[in-house]
Amino acid sequence: MSMSNNSGSIINGDISGSTVGVTGQNGSIQQTIYHTHDSEAVSKIDDVKKAIDNLTQEIQKNKATIPEHEEVIKTVETIGKEVEAESPNKYTLMGLLEGVTKGVGSAAGTVNSISSLKTAIAALLGIAAI
């Protein structure tokens, strides 16, 4: 009679938490799965999401003065997807933010909303400014 001994580990995670599980003999779970959260990272992501929501609302309010407001909103949504990536690319974010800034021009309220979004993203990425 032969006995097999399968073993390995499962590690999965992103900016807001991680999951770790360890398997043992014959592939059975020998240790429970843990999920941890970095509450500071989650808070920073929430700050970015709030800033994105505020900016989107300002663009909607001022859409009469923003000729390509639909495209600008899509770009803001892309920023949201990028910051939720496992490893957000600061250069991609800088380019997207520059595009949004040019797209809204000087529409009332949007300048402050863009500034707030830049500040929130810089805090999330741990850099001085974006």
C-alpha cells in the first residue's frame, strides 16, 4: 500500500488584504485560512473612491460647460479601476489625471475635486504628490 504526501500553500492578496492557506497530507487542509486587512490601505482606497464620486458629481453638474463630459467621466472610472489594481501604476494615473484636468478645463467645482483626487491617490501610493 502506497501513501502519497501532497503539500503546498495558497497565498492570495491585494492592497487591502491577503488570504493564506496551507495544505498538508493528501491535499487536506491542515491550517485554517486567514484573511487580514490593512485598515489604513482600505481607508485610503475609500478616500480615493469618495474623491472619484465627488469629481463625477461635479462633472455631471457642469456638463454643459464640459464638451466631452461623457469621455471625461469614463476616464475618471478608469482611474478608479487602476487604483484598485494589485499594483497601481503611478504613471498611468498621472496621465489619466492630466487628461481629466484638460478635459474639464476650469469648470466650477471640478478644479477642487481634481485636487482632492490627486491628494487621495498620492496618499494611497505613498508619494508626495501626483
